Amino acid sequence: MSPATANGPDVELGPQDRVLVTGASGFIGSAVVRALLGRGAQVVAMLEPGADHANLEGLAVERVEADVRDADGVRRAVRDCRAVFHVAALYRFWARDPRLFYDVNVGGALNVIDAARSAGVDKVVYTSTVGTIGLDAAHDGGAAHEGHYPDIRHLFGSYKRSKYVAEHEVLRAAAQGLPATIVMPTFPLGPRDRAPTPTGRLVLDFLNGRVPGFVDTTLNVVHVDDVALGHVLALERGGVGRSYILGGENYALQRLLAVLARYTGLPEPKLRV
């Protein structure tokens, strides 16, 4: 076990340390894998059966196929690992059966929590979203931060709601002694967004001429590699039971589309919705 600080255990990764990443072939998950390999860790990549694993091509990782809803499979993947990054999630705006969000995002988190507790890992880093924080400060021109709680009526969609519930379970486990830290990415962009995620979909739709206009809103844009580095820093220095926004620069949506237009030579949308 690493020596404890006032905020919980700091974890200094060594070359023999096995670290599990769930959702390891995904957009953020594969970036976390690369960041961990850069630290010299031995990465155990937990992969959804039948999913596209191209993001891990050429990487020296141990691959384990298991669905996060399979408690036994998760337990086998966590065994002998020093730390766990739970990145896997159902990240989309809609599903025919909304219960799927809760089965994957909440049930999966509970399986990881139970497996990590049984294995006695040094720390769990759980990937949530800034969609679960409150925005009242932003309405007055201020900045929202991790301490702002949301009006739950404004958690639109099953994705945000299920992640909010999963956060609660992670914090409950931390209160019961599990060394767990939460990270909250904003609007990540970068390479290997193959699906694409809803964030990458905006860029793809622009490139394909399917963004005729824009709404008056602001996004916090961050490179996926910076998000991955934030995950590793949360493992190394993050406080137990603490949440950390992983963000970059605030962009009005109009400005973001203007940047894409400048670099691609495509016309900038002018219609304000």
C-alpha cells in the first residue's frame, strides 16, 4: 500500500504495477491506456466482447474480454491489479430501452466497486462527466465547479441521470473506505474517436455539411490526451471522495465552428438558432 496523505493514498506507479482500464479500446479509454504505458505501467485492458479494438493496435497490453455487467468477469479482470480506471460507459443520447443506461453505467460501476474492494486495490479512478454538475453560476457569468450541485430536473436524458446515480455509488463506497476518486471530462476532442462519441459527432457532422447553424451556447473543449493525463494525475495525487473537472478552454459554439471552418476551408455556419 502507498503511504497515505491527508487526502488519501498517493499512488506512484512502478514498472511492475498492473493497472486495469475498463472500456480500454474506447476514445478516452485508449488515451488513458497510452498515458499509463508512458508511465511504465503494465496495463490490463478490459474490453467489451465483440467491440472494435482497433484503438489498441500495436500496444503492449494484456487483453481481457468482459462485459461490465458481468460481475465475475469484472472480478477476474481486477485480480492482481494495483489500481483501476473505470472508464467504460454507455455514452449516447438515446437508447430504445432506457434501462440499459442504468444496467451499464450504474450496475457496471457497482461491479467494479465490489471487485476493487475485494481485491484491495490502492485506488479507483471513476470517469464521470461535467454533465452532472450544476450550472447556476454560469447563468450569472461565473464558472461552474465541482462543488456546484445540479437541479436534478435539469439532468436531461438517461445518460446524465445514470452517471449522476453512479457517482453517488462511488462516493458511498469512498465513504465506506474504498480509495476512489472521480474525474469529470468536459468536451473531449482528438484522435481515435471511432464511434464517434456525441462530442466527436459534432465535428463529423460539420465536416459532412450537416451543421447549417448554431445555438448560443458555450462548450469547454479539451484534448483527449489532456483528459488521459488528468486521469493519471487523479490516480497519483487525487483525494479520496474528491471530484476533478478535466477541462480545457471555453469556446462559444460559433467560435468552435469558425475554427473548424478555418482549418478545413469549409463554409462557416451563419444561421443562429
